[in-house]
Amino acid sequence: MKARWYLGCHFCAVASIFSAAISPICQAEARDDKTELVIYTYDAFLARGGLGSVIFPLFEKKYHCRVRALASGEGGQILARLQLDAQRGKRVAHLVLGIDQNLWERAKPWLEGWGEWEPKGYSQLLPESFVERGFLPLDYGIFAIMADQEFLNQLHLTAPNSLSDLMNPRWKRNLILEDPRTSTPGLAFLLLTKKIFGTQVWNFWSQLKGQWLTLTPGWNEAYGLFLKKEAPLVWSYITSQAYHDQAQQDPVAFRRYTAVLFQEGQPYQIEGAAWVKGALQTEQEKQLARHFLEFLISPEVQQAMIRTHWMLPVLRSIGSTELPKSYQDLPKPTRLIRTELKGQQIEDLLSQWGRVVH
């Protein structure tokens, strides 16, 4: 739902939790006269009823092509797949879809820029969504703790309002987090703590490691456990609240699932797409890849993304008043934090994190 006032997967689409299956999407028949575009993306993007199932058939019909989207796990797993393909000298995918600004920094050795070409509509995106040429923003999401207020009431607890609150003994085994080595939301949480605590960040993690119920490989697993009432708190996106409000349909008398903001501020995620280095061999493939990037930031995709992917649009022409009421009712962060480090800095941070928590 992965937001951006509000500047998402990886808001990862909340809807994917309720999907019965995840599978590669290829709606068009395999015919020799159709150019094929192969895409690596994260699992939630390909969930039944998710954004992939909506936009890929539209693109295939518009450009008389085939889209072969390969579910590749979470952010860290996509990164590993790109690296392995490069080491083998065998490029499988033409594009990667769903990487965020932090994964971009680590994946750049296996991705390539646009050269002098620029996607049509690129200048119409929110300035906050720009990362670097070669990275095409798709959506943005603001991270937050999601709280099950019904569960909290049963436990006689009140949701935390700061990172420091999470170290309180009352939250022991009441919190679900994602592993920063494999999950983009998990990495965003780690980078937030580094930004806020600075040199004291490892003192924070030394205490926090005794608090969480579990550390999942990705957002899907974490949110699934949360919905099963395994714990009342989970690290997710503000737009998770919008999803639940929309699903409730009736006026919200009691909002069970609420987004909880930290007084220190909220990190945000910019999701996007990029070309795989050396994968676009023919002029037809290159032209199709250009069309696909422009398609992602078209009004039709940006509008579809709001209620199928549950992230915020990056196209400036879609103002806040055009968003559903469930979006307009979301809590407004007082401070947005862009948590960015360079590729090697992130690798070093993850290595140190591993030594502290294990």
C-alpha cells in the first residue's frame, strides 16, 4: 500500500493476503508473432485480484505482446535473483517491477539507465517520488504500525506512539516485524531506527530483539499472522487502514484496524520499475520496454493502483480529493522521513544488524 502528503509494496497490496493463490500472469496466448516482455516482481503484485492481474492484460491487448511476470519473492529475493542471473551470464527478465529506493541502491550493478530517452509523463510525477534516472516511480507508501484495536482492548493495552515505546515489556511477543535482509518494509524499519537513534541504534535493537513475536521473511507473512490475531501490532503501511475501511463498506462506527504514527516521524517508500542490464537485445524488446514504463505512469494504471494495490499514486494530476474517502480519512503524518543510504552502507548496516540480533 506500499503512500507519499503522504508520499508505497512495496505497499505491497493488502488485498494479496486474501488471495487464494499467487502465480505468474500471462493472459495472451503464446504466439510467435508476439514480442514477449519478462518481468521479475514480488509475490503480492501477482496476487489474484491484485494490480498485476488488472494491468498486464491491458498492456498485452494495447501493444499486441505477451507479458510473462515471474513471482520472485520479496525485495531481497529479487535482488538475489538478479545477481545470480548476472553471475550465470543468463538474463531471464527484461524488467524488474516493485523495487524501492533502497533496493535500487543495492541492485544498480544489475540494472541499466535510459540513456537520453525519458518516459512520456515522467515530468508529471510528484517531485518527492524522483529517485534517479533509470528508476521509474510507480507508487509510494508511508510506513506505520497497524494496530488491532479489538485485540488491544482485550489485552488492556494502548497502542505505542514512539519507537522507544516498543521496548516496553508490555509489548513482549505482541509485535510482528519483517526481516530487513529479505523484506523492503523490514529494511525501512531498520533504516528508520538508524536515522532516529544514530550511534545508539544497536542498544535499541539489543532490547527490541526480545520483544517481537516473530521476524517474517516478508510483509505477506507478517500481515497474515496479524490478521490471525497472533499479535496486536504489525509493521505495515498507513493505507492498510484504508483497505480495511473500504472492505467494511458501512460507515465506520468502530475502526478495528488503525494506523499508528510515531512521534519521531514516518518513513516512506517509493516503488518503481527498472530495466535489467543487458536484457533488452532487440529493437522490439527495447521499444516494448519503453512503452511499459510509460504505461505504468499513465492515468489508467495510477487510478487502478489505488484500489487494487492500496498504495498512493505518483501522478500529480491525481490530487488528494480524487482519492477514496478511506484514503482521505487516513492519519496525516507530521514528519516524513526519507531513509536512504548508499548500497554498501546498507550492506554494512545489515551485517551489523545480523550480529546484534542473532
